[in-house]
Amino acid sequence: MHSDSFLRGSGACPSRRALLRAAFGLGMAGAAGLATRAHAADLKLGQPAPPLVLHTLDGRSIATRDLLGQVVIATFWATWCVPCREELPLLSAYAAQHASQGLQVLGFSLDDPANLPKVRTVAATLSFPVGLLGSPWVPVYGRIWKLPVSFVIDRAGRLADNGWDDDPPTWTAQRLHSVVDPLLARGG
């Protein structure tokens, strides 16, 4: 017997139905969490970084595969994320200071299109291109569920820093110097 007809035929009370729906919903949420961890487990330091394409606010498309020879920081943020808003000026200054050494930062905003004016206001203060992500699901990187989170790709296109493993996930000057400076020093 199908579960819906079982519930209807059994005279189950609404609270039992609600409990069953809640249990099913928790199961789905748990499965989504496992899927996120499974994708994140596919990210291997030193292996080719999964491709990303930033569709910028000014209509350009920037693919990480086209940035071979540069060090790339892909950062995921949102206007409503306080730690993101605190991190962005530091990351912007660092990007501007190291652009001539081959650093490219790509800013993926998780804001929805209704917040585009806010995103544009923030983007106008940054030295790197910004675009709306469009979906919190990014192939292989998984569901972007904690913010900010960033991934670093070396000059050869390999994953050099996995943001899912970073604790805390926000950039600091010290962390930028320890993670990114050595990659820039290797030249291109």
C-alpha cells in the first residue's frame, strides 16, 4: 500500500502526518548535507581545480581555465554576510597590491537578483570583478553553505587551498601572506 493511502486509510492524526513529513524532510536535509560533503571530498589539493566561470556584473565571462599562469582566488560572499563585508576590503587591497604579480580574484555573490543594487554598490569599492552566482550549487565544489568561503588555484590550475577546510574561513593579512604569497613568488 502506498504511504499516502496508508495514512489516509489508517485514520492517522495530523500530528502523526506532520511528524512523518518532518522526518522525511530531515532525511532530505541530511542527504543534501551528505551530498555537499561528498562534493567537497572530491576537492583534492594539488589536483586540477574544478572549473569556475564568473559572469560579471558588466556582462563579461571569466573562466578559471583561461587564467592559467595566474594565481586565482575564487571568493564566495553576500551583502548580508557581515564577515564577508569585513573581509572584502582586505581582499580587494591585497588583490590590487599583487595584480602585477599575477593575482586574479573573482568575487561570486550569493545575493539574489533583487539585491543587485546592493551588490553593485559593494562591487564598485572592489579592485576585482564581481558577479551573481545564480545558484548556491557549484559543480564539484558543492553547495555554498558557509560564507565567506574561498578557494585558491595555483598558476598551473591546481587547487592550492580548499576553503571548506579553512578555520576560520575569512581571510586575514597573515593568512593571505602564508597561503597566497608563496604561490605568487613561484612566478609565471
